[in-house]
Amino acid sequence: MKRASIVFVTVALMAGLASCGGGGGIEPADTIPPSPTSGLLAVNAYDGRINLWWDKSTAEDFDHYGIYLSETEMADVTDMQAIQEIGDIDGCTCQVTGLDDGARYYVAVTAVDKSGNEDAEVTSVSVMPTPMPSGTVDPDIAVDICQSDRVWPGTTLLPDNHNPDSPRMIEVNMLGEIIWEYLVPPDLKQCTNPGFDVESLLNGNILYVLPKNGVYEIDRSGNVVWSYLTGKISHDADRLPNGNTIFVFGNYDQKSDAQVVEVDREGGVVWTWYAVDHLDEPPYDGISYEGWTHTNAVSRLSNGNTLISLRNFNFIAEVDPQGAVVRSIGEGILSLPHDPEVLPNDNILATSLPQGRPHRAVELDPETDTIVWEYLVTGQENRPVRDANRLPNGNTLITGATEIVEVTPGGEIVWRFRLQGISFGLQEAAGLGFYKAERIQPSE
């Protein structure tokens, strides 16, 4: 009798399962959660605020994102209450406010589907809000747009040459207040054209170029801790991971000049690149416009090759350690390119300065030489546009002659730093306007 009962139940259960699997039956409940969210970034947005970004969910039946906050690390949010829910699948950003400066927080983001499924196993990211560094107001400059929940927060470092009698390097907070300033020595103030490059180093020092004079490393007190003096320098210098420094010479360069030079800490020349050895042929051999190549930027790639911006040739060259051009990028697309950088997706971001048309920031796929993103800078008073940097949140920092903007991938300006009531003619702007800028993430 007991065995018969078991057989009956089993048969009935099998019949029920067959019915559910057939047409017109009841579909089994969805119990599979969306894939874990990825790419979570958390950054101090100052004054009790943090900004979050993450990658878009791949769930076909997406319902909302859950934002979780804790003062300890999180590995499972099963019994936790989300502090916020975001119902837009493309809304992969939010700002958390009301936090305590100096306290460490952990955040996590999950995706929830329409059946309420949620992968509760998470990897949390830590962040500590701090007060925004205060500075002094300069009446010549100001920030007039700042959407704090959409910017990549930090300070902005730039050379400022709008007053030729007092060229300087400044670091400003998100409000445009000056928190650090270094005045170019009076006997060198004439060495700032065509724009002088400035970059922050991992040790907290500053590396900067004075065209036709040299490249310097200074500490935050303004003390020179390293220098390499040469009249054959302009536009750009980078500190390499091995401690060497690489720089370009392109302002009125001749065919006999090395357009790229790498020196070690002792000032010894360890690598040079001469364009004449590789490109002295039509259509490049007869060009002359403020020099032969007017090379304006250089960077060393992770594969050991070197990326060189040849302004007058209208393309970016990738050269191997022997100097051979292994790839030209943007030829026929870029016009007077400036400041290329390789993005994490291996695309190239640069600015393009076509004459008589709006200047633009351009992201190129170097494999197909196609434009995958661009931003047009309107207003002739803001030309030339010579620098574009991709920020970790996907926004782009773009430097024009009279203003520096941070724009979203959709082209919306979320931060703007500009000269107040000061403008230049196009020729003046090339020497007196803003040249380059970089965003420095706040340290904890």
C-alpha cells in the first residue's frame, strides 16, 4: 500500500511536469538573477558626497539597479536594504550624499530583473569623502558650469599664459579656485610659446616644458629637482616608467633635427627619432609650416613602440624601437592633429584642427581609421583646441584657447572653466590661450 502511494504520486508529478512543458501550460517561474554588474567606479566628490559609475546591465528583463552602502566590506547583500534604486538601464551613475568626510564607505551595485531576481553576491568598492580643497579666487578665471553628480571630480592642472607678463602653472579645484600656483621665473617668461606642457608625476612633482629652453621637474614648493636644457624642445614631454624623459622638437624644426629625444636622469641621450630617415619623400618632403614636421606630442606605448603626432603631415605615426613607421593613424581624417592618447579600448583620442571649420576632439579606431566619437568645439574665440583627455568615467576633458570643458559621451558640458571677459585673435591664441590640462583625482 505504501509502495503504491509512492508510485501514484510520482506518476502524477510527471504528468504535471509534462503539462507545464507543453503548449498552453504554465511557464516555470524565472529564478535566474541578472549577471553581476561590472566596472564599478567610486570617487570622492567632496563635502560628504561620492560619485558612482558602472557598466550597463545585460539583463533582457531588467527592472532596476540597487545601490548598497556600508561602513564595512560587503560580499552578500541578501539581508540589506538598497539605499537607492535606479530604473533606467542606461542610468549607470549616481551620487550619494550626506556622508561623513574622513569616513571610509563601501559601495556595491546590483541589477534586479522584473521577477525580483538579484545576484546578492557582490564585490564592494571603497571610497572616502573629504572636503574640497579651498583656494583663492582669480577674477580672470571662473567655473560657470559644474554638475557635481556627473563630473569626474578632482583638481585640474594647467599652464596659464593668458597674461604674457606673468605666465604660470595653476591647479584649480572644481569651483575654479586656485589651490596651487607656480610663476615662471621672470628671465624665462618669454619661453612659453607655442604653449608650454605641464603634467603631474607619480611622486607629486610637476614636469613642465619651456619651449626653446628645456624641460624641468619641480616639487610643490617650486624647487627644481631635475632639468634638461636644450633649445631643441617644444610642445610636449613625458616621464617614462623607467625614469627617463621623452620630449619633442617641432617648432620650426628642420630635416636635420631629431623630432623626438629620450634622455635618462643623468641627461644622456638614449634614443632619438629623425623623421628624415623615414619620411623624406612625397608628399611630405616639401612641407613647410612653422617647421618641417611641427611634431607636437609623443608617448611611449606599452608594446615598446612610440606614438608621435606629426602636425604638418596630418597623421599620427606609430614607430618601432628602430624608428620605422609601422602604422600611420588618421591620415585623410585628421587635420593638424594634437596630443593623441591611446584609450583602454585601444582607440586613439586626439584633437583635429581643420582650417576654417570647427575644431574637434576625435576618437579613432586605428584598425579601420574610422571615427567612433567626436565633439565639435563651437566658437572661433576658443580656437585652437589642442588637448583632449578621456576621464575614467567616460567623460572627456577638452582644452581650447579660452575655456576647458568636461563633456559626457553624449556631448553635454558638465564642467566649464573659462577666461572671464578675455579673448584673443586666432594668432594670439596660439601663444596666449590655454594649451593643455589634466584632471587629477583626489587622494584619500
